[in-house]
Amino acid sequence: MSDQSLLSPTGVDLVFALLALVAVASALMVVSTTQIVHAALWLVVSLGAVAGCYLVLTAEFVAWMQVLIYLGAVVVLLMFGMMLTRAPIGPSDDLTGTNRLVALFAAVALTAVLGVLVVDAFGSTMIDVSGEPSSASVMGEALFRHWVLPFEALSVLLLSALVGAIALSKSDEEA
Amino acid sequence: MGELLEAAFRLVIVFAAFLTLPLLVGQLEHKVMAHMQSRMGPMYAGGFHGWAQLVADGVKFAQKEEVVPAAADRTVFRLAPALALIPYFVAMVAIPVGPGLVGRDIDAGVFFVLAVMGVGVIGTLMAGWASANKYSLLGAVRQVSQLMAYELPFVLAAASVAMAAGSLGFTDIVDAWEPWWLIWQLPAAVVFFVAGLAELNRPPFDMPVADAEIIFGPYTEYTGLRFALFLLAEYAGIVLLCLLTSVLFLGGWHGPFVDSWVWTFAKAGVLAFVVIWLRVSYPRLRADQLQKLAWQILIPVALAQLLLTGVVTVAW
């Protein structure tokens, strides 16, 4: 695989490109549709396509994680929140905020920074993904040996967010 | 080419099982419920003890008119049944019923099945929202709040047995399984089964489709084939839950005399009977009882089991 160039794409590259296209296109639909629930459903398509990208890169475990957490929990919670508050059928006029230009600028800037970073770091590196799919045990080894400090820091952060959420809902009750 | 053919063949077999096993469970439910209530159940369709009743039901559903409410969001309304049903088929592909008898062996199989099963609820949400009916919407909201509470113990219980076996693959778990796990992993097994029932909206956890309160919840506006697809999804869910429980906790194809796929199906069949039994025996849980059961009983039990499994696995 190492002698392969960017100009001779394989079938896997093509599938990856198609999935990426689906992800980007549906992400555009998320921000441009005039129906709020449709935006959430397009988000499902977009996140699902990203999971497909992981799968093509043989990161099976990460792909299932993406499905379980983003499709199964995050989007469902989003839709739940919308249905509890306001989710009319048909287009709503007030979905586009006044600071859309600022948002566009932030999105473009973030894309530029990440793009430059990725190209600069891995621009000409060929990573061989044709081997065994990365199993959960490989993932666990990496996570709990090399990355155990960030992992623990993240869990403390999540715990404090949890406690914060409980504290917020408590003070609401007393008021 | 040969590999591709084999994969296609396996998918066809799984698809056939996906279409027939739910019907078997449905017929079993008709007959078992009837006999528990001193009735006969279906007796005429097909001749022998009404064996073709569900085939007749299917024909009836296919003949019915497809009605979409005027105020509904047509596209989402039509897509919803497919999104509710397909995840169960995809999940079933990864479950082995015997040594080598599996649609597609996946490395992190347990994880895959749990992840895919969680997607099905989006179909219910879509149905509830797109129907433009307040009962449908209420049903969908109830469904999600119930699912959020029961997903956690469901996954934790499965994690316990995966930890005990040291693997996320079904085949490895069944290979590592020994009879004394029946006692050691019993709390996890009970939590898994109960939480699974709640995820499937089976009585006594059928508040989202409570007919006396909100007609039929998210499925109120559905007719004909699309309604039949939702029903099929429910029974496919029962098949899936029973197969999962028997493979994860009851040793799958291990059994006295000889290891065979027959044992997997026998165990799953007994579990399906229990599912029906519970439906006939228990009244529906209220919203507060539902949440209490999940957060104050099932989750602590699952966490304690996880702790016990961790200690035993490390100390062994």
C-alpha cells in the first residue's frame, strides 16, 4: 500500500469519498432546512455517514461507538427536547438566526485551522488500513496505557458536569 | 466470488429467520395467552389449531387502505416504519445461534448489537412526531423517556458478562461460559431481560402504547402494511432479546449431551414464553414506577454486578 499515490484511488478510497460527500451534504441540509425536526433527521444521516467513514478506515469499534452514542443517544435526546418544547410540522420562518454571518465565519475558520493542521501533520503519510480491523482490545490497551491521564481527566470533567446539572435543577426547584 | 456468495447466502438465511421467527412468537402469544385466559385462541385459519392465523392477518393488512393524515409530514411518516424495523434485522445478522452459525461474525459483536438496537427508537420518534396527532406525540415522548432510563442498565448488564468472558464477541463469550455463571451472572441476566422488555414496550412496560390512555401511542395513525411493519418490529425485537439473553447469559448452544444450535433456540423459546407470561400476569407500570424501577433498582443492581464481576475476574 505504501507505493500508492493519491492519483490512483482504490475502491475503498472511492467509498470513503462518497461517504464523506454524504456527510458534508447532509450537514449542509442540517443548517439550511427550514423544518427543525428535519434538521435533526439530517443530522442522523450525517453522523451515520461519519460512522461509515470510520468503518471504511477499519476502526470498527469507534464506528459502533459513534452509532451508540451519537445516533442512539445524542440525536434522540435532541429530538426529545424539541418535541417537549416546540416542533411544528412544516417550515418555520424564524430558524435562521441574526448572527448567521458570524457562524459562517467561525465554521470556515475552524475548517481552515483543522484542515491545515491535518494536512501539515499527515499530508503525505500513507497509513496502511488493509490489515486486521482494530479490535476492542487494541483500543482498550491504548486507552488505558498511553492515554489514561486524558481519559481520567475527561471522566472528572464529565462528573463535574453531571454534578453541575443536578445542582442547577435543584436550585430551580427551590425558587 | 465464493466468499461473496457465502455472505449473500448467510444474509438470505438470516432474512428468512427474521421474517418467520417473529410470526412463530406471535402465534405462540395468541395460543399461550388464550389458554392462560381459558380461551382457545385462533382455531380456524389453516385448519390445525389455527396455525395460519398470522398469515391471514398479513393478507388482511396488505389489503387495507394506506391512510396518511392530511396534516402529517408525509415523507417522515412513510419512512418511520422502515427505520423502526431495519435495525432489528441488522442486529440479528451478528447474533450466532450455533458454532459458526452466524450471519456475519463481528469482533465487537455485543457492542454492535446494542448500538444498532438503540437506533430503532428514532423510527418511533419519527412516527410519533410526523403523525400530527397529540396522542402519537405523547406516546413518542413517553417512549424516549422510558428508553433513556432503561438503556443504561441494559448496556451495563451486557458489559458485566463481556467483562467476565474478557471479550466483546458473542462466540468468545459462549466459549468462555460455564454453568456456574448462571448463578454468578444471575442479577445481570435479570436486569438485562427486564430492561430489554422495557425497551421493546412489552407489557408491563407498555405505557408508550397504552391503549386506554393514548390509543396506540406513536402508531395511532398507521394503517395497513406500515402498521404491520411496526408490529413485526415489536415481535422481531422479542426474538432478538430472547436470542441475546440466551447467548449472553444462558450459554447459547451449550447444553447437556451435545452442543447444538437446537439449545440456543430452545432457550430462546422458553424466554419468549416468559415474555408472554409476563404480559398476561402483570398490570401496566405507571410513569413514576417505571422510572423508580430503572433508577433505584435496576441500575444499582447492574453496577453492583459489574463491581462483583470486576473483582472476581481480577482475583481469579
